Amino acid sequence: AYLAVVRDALATARAELGSAGQLDVFAFTRRLGHRIGLSTWAGPCGTPSPRFDALIAALAELDAAAAFVEPGGMQAIAASGKAEEYAALARAEELIAEAVVERDADPSPPSDHFQRIIDAWSGDADRAQGIARDIVLVHLGSMSNLFAALGWYLIDVITRSEMCAVVREADRDFTERCAL
């Protein structure tokens, strides 16, 4: 099931690229990482839509990776009472709650990670918030290095014509070794 999510995310990413222009490989792989993760953990939140882009923006606000680059910025965050972060979390909760409502309306929901998270909160008074916060936590944790690793993988393969040729021949074992 996960490989199907990855294939769909790659097909969507390829369609978004178009046929001309330049590519910021790390922005591309970050977006791809979001698409793979959200499609896995939050089902319809990973499909092309304004919700996907809004959720990425909210998650970017919650991503603490910048603290490693500019730790001095943490003082301003603390001084504000984490106002921007709480607002971003509330926005992510709203967006994910929309997807939960859609899934709840499905008479035969898929048996995926999103549904397992939804089912785990069955009957809980704080269900929507709990589902959303579980998804945000898992997603941000999985994104910590994923997009950078994907970017370096692409750069490593693309800049070596002999490797690129083997990957294009669909040598799965070789491609997996490159990724690892």
C-alpha cells in the first residue's frame, strides 16, 4: 500500500513539474515528502488541492528544523507565547478535520493508516483534535530528514549518467541501494 502511495505521489509530482524550466531539487523533494507523508497518514490531505497547499504552509510553521539553523529565533517564538505556532496547529487541525468528515461519510472507507488513526479515536470527545495532532506529530517526525535525503538521492543519481541509466532501466534492487 505504501509503494502505491509513493507511485501516485511521484506521478502527481511529475505532472506538476511541467516540461520546461528550472528545478529546485530540495523544494521539489520537500513537497514530494509532504505528498507521500500526508497521503499515507492523512489520506485525502495528500491529494492535489488547496487543502494540501494550506496544510503544507501550516506544517512549515510547525517544523522546528529552523531552530537548528537559527536557534536565536526561539526567543521571539517564546516571547510571542508561540502564537504563530498555535495558529498553524489550529489551521492544520481544521484542514485535517475536513478530511475526517469526508472519510466518515464514506460507507466503505479504505483500510489505510488514516483510517487506523481515525478508528483509534472512536468515541473520544476530542476525536477531531486528537486525530489531527497524531497526524501532525507523525508527519513532522517523518519529514525531519526525508526531503533532504530524497534531494541528495536525486542529485547523486542524476549527476552520474551511468547510475541514471541503470535506474531508468527499472533495476529495482540498484535503485533501492542508491536510495539507502
